[in-house]
Amino acid sequence: MFGREKGGRNDGVAVAPPPMAPVAEAAPVPQHSNGHAPAPATTESVFGPTLVFKGEINFQDAIRIEGLIQGKVTGEGRVIIAQRGKVMGDIMAAQVVVEGTVQGNVTAADRLDIAGTAQIAGDLKALRFTVAEGAKIVGRLDIDSDSMSIQAPPAAPEGEKAPARSGDALDKVF
């Protein structure tokens, strides 16, 4: 069979093993000018605009929400609620970007960016904020009050009227 006679002899047909693929050398690891390798790229998971998810989501690097999430979103990285995205639940992450709709509390350990297209109904807490003109927010804002030191204005001497404070109008609201 296959070029052999019945006697088991080979009729001069040599069967050579398949050629080996050349071994590629490992590519050098790019380095910054400081001599260190760059940080690994973050992985961004995307929940598309047709997705409806009910439950709790936990993530590591980054997540972009373009559909509807009904439940809590928690992670160590960055969460982006796209312009057509909607989250009905609390969000807790290092960085949060809201371009769409959130019905729940938002807590960012580092930064919270709110676009002009955002609509948020819930309390907001972060170390740093940016809010674009046009954003609609119903809730309380807490800029890491634990690390802030707010001092009361000095008391007026007896018989004198105390100077007006800039927050007096807000005192009537709260």
C-alpha cells in the first residue's frame, strides 16, 4: 500500500517528514524612556445597545454600558454609561463617566465625569467631579467630605451683626 511492494520493500520512494516552520524570535518588550515596561492595556467590556441585563455586574478593568442594566454595577476600574445607556441601580467604581441615564446612587473612588446629556436620579459621591452644562441631576452631591476641612466664619464681637454667609440661602433649602 502507498508505494510499497507486497514484500514490505520500499521502491525507492523516500518519505520525508514535513518541513518545520521557522522559529520566530520573541519580539522585544517596548519600554518607556524611564526603562520600565508600559502598563498592560485595559480590557473594556461592552454591553451593546440591544442588551437588557438584570442582576449584579462585577468587573475589573473597564466596562461600557450602551444597553439597559437593572441592578448593581461594581468594579475596580472605569465604568462608562454611554449616551443611550441606562443603569437602574447603584454604581460603585474607581472612575465613572455618565453620558446616559442612571437611576441610583453613584460612588466613584476617584473621579466622576457627568456629560451634558446625562440624567441622574440619585446621590453622587466622588473625590473629583466634572459636570457639563445641560446635565440633569436630582440628588445629593458629596465631594469626599471626610477629607475636607470646613471651618466656620469667625464670630462677630458682641453687639455687632455677624457678616452674611454665602451659604445662608442654602440653609433655608436644607
